[in-house]
Amino acid sequence: MIRLGLRLSLSSGREAAARLALIVVGVAAGVVVLLATLSLFNAFQATGGRPCWECTTGSAPSGWALDATADGALWSYHEDFYAGRTIKRLDAAALGTRAPVVPGLSRMPGPGQYYASPALAALLDSAPREELAARFPGTRAGLIGEAALSGPDELVVVVGRTPDQVAAMPGARQVDTVSTRSTVSTVSTMPAADDSADVYRFGFGVAAVGLIVPMLVLVGTATRLAAARRETRFAAIRLVGATTRQVNVLAAVDAALGALAGTLAGFAIFQLVRPAVAGVRITGARFFPELVAPHAWQYAAVLGGVPVVAACAALWSLRRVRISPLGVARKTAASPPRAWRVIPLLAGLGMFAGPVYRNGKPDDLLAVVALALVMVGLMLAGPWLTMVAARLAARLTRGGATLLAARRLAADPKTAFRSVSGLVLAVFIGTTIAALVPTVVAGQQKVAGGTLNDVLGARFDRPGVSGLSPRAGTELLDRLRAHPGVEVLPIYARADTEKVPPRPDGPPPAPYVVECSDLARFPVLGRCPVNIGSRGARAVAGNFARIIGADNPLTVDRLLPLAGPASPPASADGLDLAAVMITTRDPATLERLRTLLSGHTVEAPMTFAEVAEVRADLYTRAENVALAMVGLTLVAGACGLVVAAGGGLVERRQPFTLLRLAGTPTRTLAAVVLLESALPLVLAAALAAGAGFGVAEPLIDALAMKSASFAMPGPVYFASLGTGLAASLLVILTTLPLLRRMTTPDNARFE
């Protein structure tokens, strides 16, 4: 029977060849999308699984003293910034012969040497020395290899130091081995490594869910092409004595053959588009091209799994077909969908609007249940809404094309919605994320109406250290003020901070001091009391440094102003310099100041706009993953539509030909085909997008983003969705020449 099935599939005339070609095209497109997703995920996993030298930790010796018998190394890791780009910096000093070595280096640099990544080396050669290279003492000893990098664009430097120099640096740690995975977050303004990895794993998991469904729909649609024509053929075979089992074998062989050919074609096409896939910046940077590839077992799984799925889909399509020994195909009538299908969707949206966010905090269990109800409800409600829309169109329309299309959709809405059901989950998830991210980003970027965006903040205090000594602080302030066009606000640490514990029912403690003359240059932070001079004080106390650094809240403007009529008087004489805020309008001067400050700070000096950009970057990357998933799903959906439309033409060649012989214009038949595909497509996209906004809006309210009102998704979202829908409709138009050719009067003779 297998040999007979192969012969029937390959030698049954032009109609069988056309159907086989459509199956190959549809499956190939789906396989390319699947391999691209697997390749990007493999590259992400390989990058995340490399030895994590930047998150290696060890003992943090308090009052550490150089020990001649010590082994290992002293490392001090932190991050720097230049022109909006992050630089990963490691200052290291060997303590013995068994000092750990950063992967990608044959040896660690000695004092007075440093290694740079290829991207950073190119940047060092092009940027003025006083803006960047002056931050790294010594000479360049070589380049860092790929084993230490996440991609070709990563900026990394390893600086050699003496043990005493590293021990005096903030965050110095004694390290014995390089960590094999991200276990802790480093001291920086960047998101924790684990948090970033979790976000991307969640993104790829969502992408997998969003892509598997349309992939299965595409394969199933392709393998069920011309089902009625195949049932007629199977009835004839049954008439000559074949059993039901033998007919099932023929159907499975027919579907598996097309799926196998499509899979092999997809493998070949993917090799052609793989360079373009390697250039996709899912995490904000490129992966190394050699990492962007499926594993051998994944190729084998796709090669074996897709034909099996196709065969199962073919057998499933025959579940309601019973062929009698007399060769009569009888199909049980499908019951129309009922209104109860919208209940899970409405219940899920209602939970998001109410119980999920009670008391302003989300309930994790209820959120998962509500999300599951919405996703299942979208799939269940689609056929019923398609039927209702079709019946409404049939009542309101007067055109023949609309009436024919609406009647057919109303008669079998489940089949009509099935071809686009894969789009629903992807558009829903993409819309939810695309609605959330702009609001969060707007909240990050709204810093006191933009008045602090260009202010550079740097902190010198850390646990156990109140800041720079008065002498060192004065010298640094003189060097900062020596640059033309620079305004500086020194922030001093109060010596009696520990004597003023916070009161639960009173104002927050005031551990810092600023002078009124300097504060006047930064009016957004507040003003000294009018009568403060009459009380013999020239400064006020407050918590000024809390808006600088990694502990920034979602939006800085919630904390402002920091000084006012209730600010207590203080004195800055003899106090350590805890932080500074600097303004300049010259980007080159900004980088020179950052270079000057980098040797004194625990965290990289950053402007408020850069802090907002760094924090928004992770959310934007998640949005890019979601939109990429939507785009890929729309591609798969478009392929499914063209396969379904082409199969529908093959299946209805006889009635369409008779309609044309009866005088129906070709343009009317073309409009019928277009409407039958466009109505479920537009309805599915609108339903999923509406549900996405319905989930996102209560979440924004629950987060209490008062300083960032609801923001519509960006133009990329609308461009992705609109372009995908337009491309899908254009793809459907490619089937119209086939309609004209198949319904010519010369083809009026049927088997």
C-alpha cells in the first residue's frame, strides 16, 4: 500500500502535482521559520552558557591585607559607558601561580597592560584618548577571544593591576575559579544577569508557544488540501476492495510525502537565509554567526517530526468520513458553534480587570488562570464570531460575491477560522507586550519633565565609606569646574547620619548636605528656605544622593523636589564628598568628565537619560522578541492562507466552473475567494489585538504608573501588524490567476 500511495501521489496528473507543490511550499515556509527560531534560541543558550567571568564572585575581604601565601586573584568588575554603549571592565591582579584566567585569553594581563575586545579596540582607535582610552591605564597587550564575549559587538576590557591597587578598588573580591553560570548580579545600574536571562527565556518560551500553533495549523492545512477530491478517490479505491486501514495508509503516505519534500526544501532555503538570521539583534546585539544554527538532533527531529504531524493531520481530517463498500463517501454534518465559546474569553478579561490586581498587587495564581482563559477563549470564540460576522454580512449585503462568501463562511466557520487561528495567540501576546513596553519606557524617560536628562550623576560613597576625603573632594571639584560650560552640584555626607535613625511616622532621614549657592543652579531639585541665611547656615540637609545610581525608582520626578521650606539647615564644612551632579551641553566634554570620574566611583557615572535608557533597554528587547514573533507568525499565517486558498480552488473547481458557465463574471469569483480569506484574517487580528489591550490596560493601572500615562504601541508594532496583514492579502491575490485558468469553459468536463 505504501508503494501504491507513492504512485498515486506522484503520477495522478496535473491536479495531484499542483496539490503536492502547494503542500511543499507551505511546509517549507513553516520549516524555515521554525529553524530560524531554533537557531536564535541556540545562540542565546550558547552565549548564556559560556563561563560567566563577569558574574564570578568570591570573598569580599574587609580590610584585606596582602598575603604572600594567598592564591587565586583579586578581581574588581564594574561597567562603564561611552556614547550610550556599555563597556564591561575587569581590573584583575594575580595572587599566585594558580590565578584564574578569563576565557578567551591565554594569560591575564600584567600591571600596565590590558586586553580589549575587537569592537572596543576599534572604538579606542577612533575616539579621542582623553574621552575613552585614558580610562584604561597601560598599553594594549592584545585582543579578547570569542570565548569571553557574547557577540562581535560587545565592548569588554580586562585591565592588569597590582594586588594593592585592586584591593583598594570598590567591590574588590578574591576569586579562585571562573563561574560557569550567572549566579549573582554585579554591582551596576544594569539589570541583574539572571533577570535578563529570565526575560529572554520567557520571550523565547512565548515565541515557541506563538509559533508552534501556527506551524501546526500550517502543516495541517497543507496536508488537508482538496480533502473532498481525495475522499472521492478513496471511495473509488474502497469500491474495488480496499479496507479502511488501507485507505488510511494511502492518506498518510500522501501527506507524509509532501511534508517530507517540504521539509527538505525548507532545509535548503534556510541555508540561504541563515546569514540574514545571524544578523538579527534579538538581545540588542548580534550573536556570533557560527552559533546561529540548529543542532544536528534538531534537524533530525524536524525531519522526522513534520512528516509524522502531517500524516496525523491527514488521518484527523478523515475522522468524520465513513466510506462504504459501495464507494459512497458519507460525512457527518458539523454542528454550528454556540455562543458559550465566548464565556472563557470574557471570564479571563474580567479577571484581569478585577480579582487579578486586587489591592494594587497582582495575584500570580489568578494571573496565570486568567491568561490561560484568555488564550483558550480566543481559540474557542473565533469560529463563533466568524459565523456571526458572516451571517451579519449575508443579511446586510446586496452583492453576489459577498453573499456567496458569507454563506460559505457561515456554513463552516470552524474550517474558515482554522487557517488563521495560528495568528491569534501571536498577535495577542505581541499586542499585550507592545502596549506595556511604551508605557514603561515613557515612565523611564520622563525625568522631571526632561530637566534632568542631561545631568551626569556620580556617587563616591559605599558601605563603610562615606565618600572622598575633604582634600580629595576639593581637588576633584576644582578639576571638574576647570572645564568651560560645566555646572557642578557637590553632595556631601553628614558626619552624624547614624545618629538620626528614620522614624516610621516622620520625614525620611537627611544624610546628605548641599550648599544653597550650588543648589540654585539646579532649581528642579528644590530651593533652600528663604530665611535660612538669617539662621547662620548656607546649606541644607536632605536625601539628595538617593536619586543617583542603581536605586533610582521607576521615575525620578516622584522624589522631587528634594529641598524646600522644611529642609533643616546644615553645614558642609569638613564633610566627605559623597556624590556630584554635573551639567554640560558638549558631548565630548561629558565623556572627558566621565573619564575623570571613573577612577573614583563604584558605579559608572551616567546621565539620568542614560539610566532611563539602560532600564528601558531590557523591556524594549522583550518587545522586539514579541514583534519578531508576530512578524514570523504572520509569515506562517500568510503561507497557510495561500495554501488554504489554493486548496479551496482545487476542491471547488467544478462548482466555480459551472458558475462561470452560468454567466458569473471572473471578478465576482475572485472577490468570493478574497473575502473568504480576508474576513477571518481581519477578524482574528482584531479579536487578538483587542484582547491584548484588554489585558495590558488593567496591568498599567495596577502598576500605578501615574507619571507615565497609557502610551499606544509604537509605529513598529503597527507597521509589523499592518504589513503582515497587507502581505497576507497580497499573497491571496496570487491565487487568482489559478482561479481564472481552472474555471475556463474548456475545463467543464469533469471526472
